[in-house]
Amino acid sequence: MRVRSAFVVASLFLAPALFADAWIFDKSEVVVEVGQTDQSVRVDLAYNFGGKPPNGTPGMLRSADNHIANAYRFDSHMVITGISPGDTVVPKETGGYYLKIHVVCGTELPVRAEQPIIAARTGQAVQLRALSEIAQRTTFLWYAGRIGDTSQLLAIGGTELTFTPLTSPKQYVWVSAITPCSSTAAEFEIDVPPARSRAVRH
């Protein structure tokens, strides 16, 4: 009975050591661009005491800051997506970290006007569309006026804007496209012909 008790006590002391740092990563650091997904980091169990991973939670390997990178274990590798520039880690349960993740800016194409020059009529709405390959992670700000004039904010968000010209001959609208890595703009020219003057009858 004493032997069994001693074994149980010893197991309680050994278990944390067996389960500590129970994952093996083939890299200690990785660089990922914003908007890109990396699956090059392999991860395996260092120990398999009783056939169970540490704490019985094989899916708990995640990034500490999801605003910088969204990282999680999938089978035998990490799936890491860059969200915004900065550094985060995949932390250890015992302190420290398994993996350091550097998120950096890559090349981003500028926003474009689908139709830069639009013919319209006074009082009739037109649809303005901004084209962007990274629209899902871009904030769009729409303004009346020429590029750089932020005094007349029309809308926040979305790649489309319904605009109704009220004067002639020309009006301008521009869109600012902002991401964690870039700020670009595109301008729309709305051409409105002057109203025809009616002939005066005598």
C-alpha cells in the first residue's frame, strides 16, 4: 500500500514535467504579411502520457493577440493569418512562448474608380463604385469635392455610394481607402449638363 501511495505522489510531481512544453514546433519565429496565410510551421506532441495531449485540449494552441495574427493548430501544422503589422506569440501554458509571429506589410494595390467620369442629370442619382482587391480589410471614406478635401464627408464604409448631383456642370466625389498598411484614393467626375433654357414666347 505504501508503494502504491508513493507512486501516486511521485506521479503528481512528475505529471507537470511530462506535460510541460508538450508541443514541438519546427520553427521559433515566422514572418507573415498582412492578409496572407502561412501554414509552414509544423507542430507535434513531445509527450503523449496516457494517450492525451496536455490538459486534454489539443486545439488550444492559438495566437495571444488576434488583432495582429489569427493563428491556430490544425492537425500537424499552424494556420497563421496576418491581420495588422506587429508581433505576437503562441504562448506556452507554463510561461514563455512556442512561436513568435512577426506580421509585416506587403504590397497593396491602390483603390480605383470603376467609372472615373460619369454623365448624369441634375437630381438623378448615380452609382459610384470603388474597385479594390483588399476590400474586405479596407475602410472606405467617401467625400464630396476634389481629392484631399475632407470637409464634406458623405459616407463611411462600403465600396459603393449612391450620389445625387444637384448642380452643373461638374461635381466631384472621391473615396479614401485605408488599411493598416496603406492609404490610397480615387476620384469620380460627375458631368451634369446645364438645364436648357426655355424659349420666351411673345
